[in-house]
Amino acid sequence: MSIKKIYIIRHGQTDFNLRGIVQGSGVDSSLNSTGQAQARAFFEMYRDVPFDKIYTSALKRTKESVQDFIDMGISHESLTGLNEISWGSKEGQRITPEEDAYYHWMLKEWQKGNTSERITGGESPNDVVLRQRSAIDYMMSKEDEETILICMHGRAMRILLCELLNYPLKSMDMFEHHNLCLYQLDFTGSMFAIKKHNDKTHLNVLKEAEKTQLA
């Protein structure tokens, strides 16, 4: 098969991101004005890419981040396998110092390789991989979709990239991310190669606009 080009973005900013409130798969928040501007900036730079299909999670912040592409008539499908990790009892909660300490303890456990650990009521990275695999197999099996755009979530993206690039899950934090950042990969049919890593070039226009407003 020919090389499949895969563009993976994280959703734009939400008020929950801004206020330091845990989202996860159980909080279905919308983009705020900054997130909408980020989505528009990405669209303006990549509108001419010939995407054959757009995949998002089942959470509306991902669909809102690519709505301009969908409005162009590009086929779209939501897959629950792309949803963010469930943070269980912490979802919808503001991070207190105690909860922040617990969260960072959990991240340290994952970095040690204890990726079956989960926050109470939530998912472990191992759990997320299991549901992502069916989504990956489904998307990669579509030979007529040579260029695809995937919009998902920060932690789930880190886990997905480990799975695609054959890294151990304990290495997931090496994949840095930012709201509406881009990872670009090529798939040869047997292996994935990364072309862009946490790319935010398209967001520079927003920084320039901020400078103009402050001048």
C-alpha cells in the first residue's frame, strides 16, 4: 500500500484547561474563545491538505476543534476508542495541593512501568491501550484513506503515540503536547515514522496578534 499520512492533533483549549480542572473522558466540555482561535489557526494553515477522513473522539471538544474541516464536506467519524483517559473520581475537580501530589505520584508510578495503576474509578494506561487498538486497526485498515486527521486528547495521545511507535508505555511523557499541537506520522503498512513532534507553528499567528494588542 502507499504511505498513509496521519495528522494527530490535541483539541483546543477549554475553560477546564484554563482553570486547572480535571477533564478526562467523563467531562464533555466545549472549546473556549482561545480554543476556537487555535482551531481556526490550525484550519487556516492546513485547509489545503487533502484529508480523506477526519476521526475524533466521542467528546465534543475534539469535533469542535476540526469543525471547519467538517464544514468543507470532509467525511467525519467519532470513535470512543480515541476518548481521553478516565480520571475517575478526580474528573470535574479542581486540582488541590493534595490531589496534585496524588496525581504526580501516579505519573511517577507509570514512569516506573506500573502502567496497570489507575486513579480510583478511572482507567490505567493499559486499559486505554486496549480500547485504542481496535480504533487503530479500524483507521489503518482503510486503504482508500491516504491522508487522515485525528483529533483527540493529551494523555490519550501520549498513549496512542507509544502504541504506534512501539515505545513502552512508561515512556509516554516524552511526547509533550499543547492545546491544538500537531503530531504528523507516516504509516508504510508495517511501521510508523514521526515527521512532526508537538508542532505549534500554526499557533504563531495568535502570539503575533497578542503582541499587536499589547503594543
